Amino acid sequence: MMVRTPVDLLATTRDVKLRIQRVIGELEDIEQQQDPVFAQPRDVFLDLHLAAHQLEVAIARMRGAWWP
């Protein structure tokens, strides 16, 4: 039988919120670019990829904290 270790829900919530704030900031930076075509498409791609990774980590943290 697996024993579930206690999870600090406050810390998990803080971490998830910080990750979401980072994602919003990264996406706002992309959205506010005035160029009709991305001047630095590689940078935009990396920002999108990192934002997606942050969301995946936030989802995993939530899943681990609230659903065993």
C-alpha cells in the first residue's frame, strides 16, 4: 500500500500562481510587439516553449497536490 506524503497546499498554490504570472508576462511581451512579422522568431518560439513548460509544471503540481 502506498503512503501519500502530506502536501503543503499553500506553498503549492503560491508556486502555481507564480508560474502563471511568469507565463502571462511572457505572453504579454510577445503580444505587445509592434512588428508585423516577428523580428526574432527564435526568441518568440523559445518564449512560447518556456511558457508551455511552465504551464505543464503548474498542472503537474496541481495534480500531485489535489489528486493522488
